Amino acid sequence: MAINPTVLLLLLACLYVLVFGGLSFARREGLSGQFVLESALVTALLVGGTWLAGVQLSPFLFLLLLYLITMRSRLIVDLANLFAQRKQFHLAFPLYRLGLAWWPDAASRLIVLVNRGAAELLSGQLDVAIRTMEDVLEEIHRPHLGIKYEAACRYNLGVAYERAGETAKAREQFCEVVELFPGSPYARAASNALERQKGKPSRD
């Protein structure tokens, strides 16, 4: 039995919210009310608009548009990180600003800041990087920032503190990373940093 195209799109929208909402819970970010609201509004506009125009919207195109709109800030961050890794900071930092300007939800906003802080550290802006990552840690309250990003933020902040000569603060952040996300690449790197601070060679 064929499914009505409009009903199919509505079902896909519900499935989209359930899947990405489940992923958010798995990452311990929690379900974003803004994400749910945006998904509903985009669905209403696309489905309602095409229904009124008498046009049939492809389910693939519908999901693609839904994804691009609701995940806009995170997609921009991925592109900015690509430029930052290549040390093309003149391209990366405007994209981080754009990611913040596009009304991200709470979790996405913090993710933009975590990645921008890492890029600031990579570009040698030590004081700016420290301030960015300290601000993130001051305002995080789970479930808005997943463990992976908190570990990344704390590890990079520890590196920044270490380069600034604030060894005690660096050690505190490295210990937090090891406790927060054991077995992760960040925890291994933090363990290496702690061993280095003790003057012992790393075993990794």
C-alpha cells in the first residue's frame, strides 16, 4: 500500500528528530528544545509550502534540507576546523564567527567556542585561547556540552596553561580530563602531559 507523500515526509521528520535526539542523549548533551522547534518549523514550511504549490518534494531532498538547516553551525565548525588545521586562520576565524551568528542552540554554541579556542591556541593566541576556554567551562552545565567536547576543552586549556607557565592549573585540567573521559585520546594525551610534568618519560 502506497504512503501519502505528505504523511511520508512527516514521518521522516519525526524519525529525524528521534535519531538526532537519541544521538544527543548518547553524547550526554540532552535534547535541545531549539532543535525540536526548528525541525518542526522547517518541516511545516517545506511540507506545507510544497502541498500548497502542488509540488511533490523528494524525501531525500527534504532530509538534506532539514539536516543543513538544523545542523548549520556544526557544519560551519567542521569547515572552519579544516582551515584551522591547515593554518589558514584568516578563513577559519570568520567561519567560527558565522557559526555563532547563526543562532545555534546551547550545545552547538559551546561546540563552536571549544573549537575556536583550540584554533586560537594553534594560532598562538595564548591569552585569547585561555579566556575562550575558561568562559566555556564557566558556563557549561550538562547536558549542554558532551563529555568529548568538555574533555577537548579541558585538555587544550591545560596545554595553554602549561605554555603560559601555569603548571598547577595545567595539572588540574589534565587530571580532570583523565577522570572525565578515561581511555580517550584526550585522556592519553593528558596522562602523557602529567608524566612529562613529573619529569618521567611517557610509556605510551
